[in-house]
Amino acid sequence: PYYIDLNQNVFLQAYLHSSDKDLTLFVDTCVASPDPYDFNTLVYYIIKNGCVRDSSFSTFYSPYKYLARFKFNAFEFMNRHTSVYMKCELDVCRLRDYSSRCYQGCISRSKRDLSS
């Protein structure tokens, strides 16, 4: 466990271990839950499908494309859960492959048309 105070900045870094230097990382989704085994019921999205959901989330410049650096403010779930568990999904793409997920940024799903 990593102990922090409420509203303290949490800094994270993901590192891709690969000998291929033509790869890049993209933070797609980071979700928090009070239950380490359930990331569907009571959840809080910090970033989803590349779209920032928490205003305290920000990324940091990295001179290396195989490093992803970001931060957000610590929080708790409705004053009832003292522990928060994180699960992040990152995409690995070819550097300069502009059709890959890493270069698409935020993907907001459009709502379905209910007309006949």
C-alpha cells in the first residue's frame, strides 16, 4: 500500500520495458474503486478512452516515448472507504503511426439514435 493524505498529488509513471525504441505509450483509461476485485460497480474514472474525467489529472512531458507520466489528486469514496485501488490501461503503439490509438486522443462515444 501507498499511504497519502486526501487531496495530495499522486504521481504515476508507466515504463515500457522493450528493446524496440520505436514504441510509444498512451494512457487510455484509469479507474479507481474501493474494491480491488471490482472495477465495475462503484468506480470513479480519472481518464476514460483518453478523455480526462478528473480536473486534477494532468500529464507531464517525458523525453522518452516509452515513459508515460501523469498525476491526480488523492480522494476517497463518499467518506466510507479509506482505501482506493487503481487500474490503468495503456496502449502501446508504433512511434509516428498516426492511425494508431496512441495518436487519436480522446474518443467520446456518440449516443445512439433511437429513431426508426
